[in-house]
Amino acid sequence: KVYPDMYSASKAVAQRIAAIIKQKTQKGEKVVLGLATGVTPIGVYNELVRLYREEGLSFKNVVTFNLDEYYPMNPEAPQSYKVFMYKHLFDHVDIDPQNVHIPDGALAQDDIAAFCLDYEQKITAYGGLDLQILGIGRTGHIGFNEPGSAPNSGTRLVTLDELTRGDAAHDFGGKANVPLKAITMGIGTIFKAREIILMAWNAKKAEIIKKAVEGEISSDIPATYLQHSDNVEFVLDIAAASAL
Ligand code: GLP
């Protein structure tokens, strides 16, 4: 779906999330959301906060799993995805912090494998993700599944691509300070979601969106795996869709 601008697109995605929350809450069921960071979803989070404040949308039954976190990363550092999520969403709505799950960038190396397995098991125990929202990196990564990621990959420690680290440099005061690794949900984890929405705004994303949507399916561009799935929607602004 192509929208005139990122604001109308973000509102539409927030409306879809709100609809799922209301539908499942009415049935007395928990809502399990897979969330993303980066600049792209900020408009969605702003709109969800507005819906909470002005229209009484409650997050009491919402359980969240974030896609990824840098490694190593102090969870309280300004660049951490944990700080990002509280700043843009969780601090402003009535979600129970016990229901918030974000990969832990402060784990000891030896504890990562067990943590990742537990993350997968928790998602399954909650009945799986109702909706996963995604941005896209210029390498074609979703979450931090960089080129080379396998379609059945699970939550794991990965090495970041140089282009990704370059794109993150401004947040860290230089590329040298960007962590070399990250913990990310896998492509297989993302694919198990009942619904997936990938969002992209801005002409900077036009080239990678063209490859993701129209290119040959390949581990070189992990987002092309989404072409396999019929429960995926690409939500774009005109600029991001301009090369299609
Ligand atoms: C990071 C995140 C991704 C995100 C991507 C794009 O690498 N790990 O989940 O989709 O950046 O970020 P932005 O939305 O800021 O363009």
C-alpha cells in the first residue's frame, strides 16, 4: 500500500494495531506484538500514544517482543533499543513492564544462546506473534538479519554489516563506536507471525524496496524472503515506492 506521506501511512498501521488490540481484548485474550526500532516506526508509536490518551486504547493485555538489540549494549545507554522503546512508547501507555521483552545487550557471551532459545520459547508460549512490524535497513536486513541470514534462522547473535554500522554512526558519535554485533529475532521467528507489516519512508529506501519487492529471492537481500509469504504487507510512502 502506498500512502501520500509517512504520517498517513503511520496512522494506518497504528489503526491496524489498535484493531487487533481491541479484537483480542474483547475476547479476553492477550495480544502479542512484535515491535521494531529505528526512525521508521516512530510515527506509529506517536499515533498509538495518541490513541491511548485520547481514545482510551489500553495496552493492559498487550505483550511485546522487540526484534533486536545491539550487542554489547548497556540497556540504560541512550542508544539502546530498550531506552528507545520506553521513550517512544512504553513510558506513555498503560503496558505492564513485565509484558515487555527486548533482547538483552548486557548478557555474558556464554549466556546468549540460552537467552535466545528462551526468547523463542516465550513467544511460542504466548501463542505466537499476532503482528510483527518491520523497518528495512539499506542492506535489505529485517531486524538485524543481515545478508547471508537463512530463511529458517532463529533468534541469535549476528555480526552487523559495515553499511548498517555506517548508517548507525550518527547515533553513536562515529562508526567506530557502533557495536559489532547484535541479538536479533531470526527470519524464521519473524515468519511465524500471523501478520507482518514492513514500513519504509523516504527516497533513501526506494532502491532497497525495489529489490525487496521485485528482486530475485536471495539471502543477499533477506527482505526478499518476505515475497514467499502471503500475510505480508509493505506500507510505503510515495518516495519509498518511487522505484517500483
Ligand atoms: C536498524 C534496525 C532495524 C531497522 C533499520 C532501519 O538496523 N535494527 O530493525 O529496520 O535500522 O532503520 P530506520 O527505520 O532508522 O531507517
